[in-house]
Amino acid sequence: MVKLSFMGGTHEVGRNAILVSSNEAKLLLDYGVKVGEPTEFPAHVRAKDLDGIVIAHAHLDHSGGVPMFYLSEKKPFFATATTTEMVKILVEDMIKLNSYYLPFEYIELDNMLRQRNDLSYGQAVKMKDIDFQLVNAGHIPGSAMVDVDVNGKSILYTSDFNAVETRICHGVKPPKKKYDAVIIEATYATHEHPERKQLEEDFVKAIKDVNNDGGKVLIPAFAVGRSQEMFSILDAHKFEGEIVLDGMARAVNQILLDHPDSVKTPQAYYKASGVVQEIRGWRDRRRALSRAKAIIAPSGMLQGGTAMFYLEKMAFQPEDGIFLVSFQVPGTGGSKLLETGMVTIKEKDEKVRAKVRHFDFSSHSGASYLKAFLKGLKGKPDVYVVHGEPDSCDYLAQWTQDELNMKATAPNEGDEFTV
């Protein structure tokens, strides 16, 4: 018997959690949160019922709830070393900003980190009658799909994955192995991303245009993955102006330098990070405003972080630019900027005079790549679609049924299926 229980991340982006139950063991795949007031968690799972936890990658919608299991229990968790180091940084920051809304503190995070098990891609783990390994997911450095063999059944959990080569990650190919069940993300099941090479060229040219007119560009970017990709792109295109990196992105950069096997081309990454000026304090920040040509700083959606310091200084300068480089969740500062041209500064809405652009960089597969991945699967596995808005999940499940003649469903929270 193999049972899949969907505890969160169904018909939504956030709170990812899937429980795999066998005759002898229970393995939890991710246990993420949706950060807010209050922070939202997946359905409850008792720590004492678990044999182990896998964290597919560091983003909080996959990892943020895991410390809950370390209030009193000692359960092993498994991830790549890069993922665990990033989880530490992200969860510490979440506790700092949202501790009032969280059922755990720093001590639970410390207890959790004592139970870490660092895995390389392809390294086999046996847990009672469950065997599993991590497979590169191409989403962010250290990210993984989870390949599970249990009681004669094979299951693939894609978590978040990207089939497109980026500057810092290899793209993912459909697996050669035959699976009985595939759990796949649907974040962009109804959306295509622009072609990467052209997007990079347009992005770099737009920054140079601003520079040539006497301005500088603020690039609000996610601390994990996107910030590092941005300076890698600039270096690859031989950008000559001063590039600065601020906020939590600096600590993530150090993790990638410490784990060079987690980036696509370590030498190129090392070279690019050597070109970047890291901000060390307020004097550096003020200096960056007068000398830098490109400023990379979290948060990517203008929801706090050091990006807000630069935004306050640059928003009213028509020669400057604010270039958003990721999806902007409705209701965030970045979304408001794109929709209205306004930002909130010191609790007051202000009209932005700087040049505002959006560049659709993504670490997720777009619609055609999700479909190609499903088409490339061997045999006819049961397909479960998660991690997307309701229409995206339902659409991809229906498309899989209609076009590939596979059994496919977009589960709801609490749904259980036997493989």
C-alpha cells in the first residue's frame, strides 16, 4: 500500500506539503508556509508519526513550516547542503519579522538543524520500506525533485522545476525512469515566459540606456537565486558599470561560493561574484547611490528589505530606473508599482518618476515546458497537479487528461489517493 496525502499547496501557491505513507513509514515532502498576518501552515501532521522530512528547496513556501516538527521530536530531514544553508537564513529572517505569528522560535530551528542530512543528487536513502533520492530540479541552486520507490511503486515529486537553462542552473529534462505517479507544479500552466536569450539582451540594454542618460538602476530581486542570476547575466554580457549587491543576497552568494557544485558553471559564477561590490553598511549604501550603475537588493516584490532604502532615494529621479525582475504577487509593493505607478513611502502613496520596467525572468517552467515534461514521461503515470492558482491547476490536469490520456487530478487540501 502506498498513500499520497495532500496537506497543502493545492489550488494555491504556498504551504506545499505532501505525505507519502507506506506499509511501514511516513515521509513528508516539504512543509511550507504562506507568510502573512497570520502565517498560514499546511494541515497538521503529528511529528511523532513521521519517519523523515525532505525539503526540496529553500523557498519558504516549501520549507518554512519544518521547524514545527522540532518542538520536542528528533526527526531526520534531508536536503542538499545548499538548500539547508539557505533555509537557515530564510527561516531566521522569517522568525525575526513574523515571530508573533509563528508557533516556533530560533531554538526549534537550531534543533532542526542538528537533524540535517545533506544529500547529493542521486544519493540513495533507505527509510524502512521507502527508498528515495534527490534529482536536480533546475529551479534555484540546490533545488531538487524527489524520486521515491516504495512497495513496488515509483513516485516523482517535481516540486518547483525549470526546464530552461539559466546563468546559474541547468535546465531539467523529462526523466527516463517510468513512474506510477507524478506530482507536478502548475505555477505557470497558463503562461509562457519570453525567450531567455532575448530577454537577457533586452534587460542589459535597458540598464545601459538608463546609465547613458546619467541614471542608475535599482533591481529589486529575490535574495535566493534571482539576485545571483542578475549579476551573473550582467557579467556575462560584459557590463562595465559598478554593480552592487545588498541585503540577504550577500549571505546567499557566500553559500554558493562555499558550495560551487550547486551552480551550473562554478568558474563563471566565481568570476561574476568577484566583480560585484557587496554593501557592508550605511556608508556603502550612500556611496552606491552616487557611484553604482546597477543596484541589486531584496526584496524582489518591494515588501521591505534593503531595496526600500534605494527606492525611497531613487523613486523621484526621472533619470533613474526601477527594474522588477520577477513575478509580483497581487497586493505587494511591486505589484502596486506596476499597476498604478505609485509606491508607499513612509506610509504615504507617492508617484514614481523613475523609469519602471518589468522583465519576466522566472525560475519555473512556462506552459509549453510543463506540457513537454508531461509528454516526455514514460508510460501513463497518474498525475497530480499542485502549486498553482486554481485555474492553472485545473487547466493542466484537464489538459493532461484530454491530450495525453493520463489519469490526472488537481487535488484539494486533505485529499488522499492510493498509488
